[in-house]
Amino acid sequence: MKIIKTINELRQWRKTVDSVAFVPTMGNLHAGHLALVREAHQHAENVVVSVFVNPLQFGQGEDFAAYPRTLQADAEKLQNAGVAVLFAPDDKELYPNTTQAFNVEPSALQNELEGKFRPGHFRGVATVVLKLFNIVEPQIACFGKKDFQQLVVIQQMVAELNVNINIVPVDTGRADDGLALSSRNGYLTETERQQAPQLYAVLCNMKDELQKGRRDFSQLEQQAVEKLNNQGWQTDYVEIRRRSDLAHARPDDNQLIILAAAKLGKPRLIDNVEVDLS
């Protein structure tokens, strides 16, 4: 496996290979990331993984400085996973002018759900992902469904800007007790870690209610928020949306997704559950 830190070297390597699948990450890799790598191997001979903690997607008061940076451990995992290239640029390499004057402006979806609580987050995500796409030039890029709103924003960007890359969604990796795998799980105390699967359990209960025929979406959402808050969570949102574009769900929609974000102590966890009513 090559470890490449400059755009020029990555582009020189890219000229020597044909098919490339790409997995963009912010590092601190866990089993969920490695599942993305395994999926990428199914689509191309060469897999490129980027590790870059992107300052553009962190808002005021968020944990950019504290975000765990574990490049050596990440490199070992990626080498064992058969990755061809680890692309690990620093901030000056991707943002040589310090500030990014030209940004990708997502649709109004960027201001809903996660975007309501993290202003500018999806602008930062879309901008860095497009920069990475332009550098790596993959035919395939794999994104996890845990960050489902991010996945939809990237799909919309690729479609509207005519980016010739196939976006492959990958199912959320979970611990045995159902907790969605996330780098932020490392911030949980032992007691909080035992409690954390409650978030997924509440979403699964909502899915069961929907499959039984309930269509009072607002009441279901409110009941879920109250249940989590009563268990000690600080819930930002629990919402039922149409899966294809994350528009507000209507009673006759069959392909739904329930999305949630809530704090348990200091860590803020997100999760979602897909619902098929067809």
C-alpha cells in the first residue's frame, strides 16, 4: 500500500491504473469503515481511501481540534484490508489559500435535520468531497448509510453537477447490541455505552408501528423524542422522511426512513432505520 500525501503524487499514481473505487474518511477507522473498503473491492481493482479531518464541515463549538487522529493505526488497518493507496493530505495541501473561496452549495436539504443543528456542515462536506473526487478520479465511491443525509446530498451533487462517478451506498455497521458504529462512540463512558443502544431500539419500535399501519407521523416522532428524553438523552430530532430525497413523508409514501440525532452525555449520536411499506 502506498501512503500519498500530495495531490501531485496521487495524480501521477492515478495515471498508472485503470479502475479505482474510493472511500473518503476522516480517519479513526473502525469496522464500519472497513466494510466500506470491502464493498469498494467488489467494484474496482484498486481501492483508494482518504484520511482527512475536514475543517470546513465543523461548526463553531464542534470537536475539530479534539477529533481523534490515528493515522498510523489507520494505515495498518487499511494495509491489512488490501487498499492500494492511503491518501492523507494535510490542511495546506487541500486548502492552500487557507480559506476556500469557491464552495459547493447543496440544496435546501442542507438546512434541515443535521443541517438545522450544524449550519454550513453539508456545504463543507460537499466541497471537500468534490475536491477529492477531482483529485482521485474514481469510477466508484462508497458511502455509509449511517450518515444518510450526507449520502443523499452527495448523490444530489453528483447528479446535478454531472460528476461521472457511481455512488454506492453501504449498510450501517452495528455492534452486537445494535449501536451504530461511529468514531464518536469512543467518547461514551462505560455507563453511556451500555445505554447507547436505546437510540436504535426506539427507531426500531417506530418501524414496527409504521409496519402495523400507523401513519400519524408527528405523534410517532413526538413519542420517540419523549421516550429518549425520559431516558436521559437530549434529543435534537426524530423524523420520518421519504427515503429517496428526504422530503417530509406523506401517508401514501411507502419507502421511508426514520432519522434521529441525540446527545448522551457529551457525545452526539446519529442513527436511522429504513422502512419498506410496499
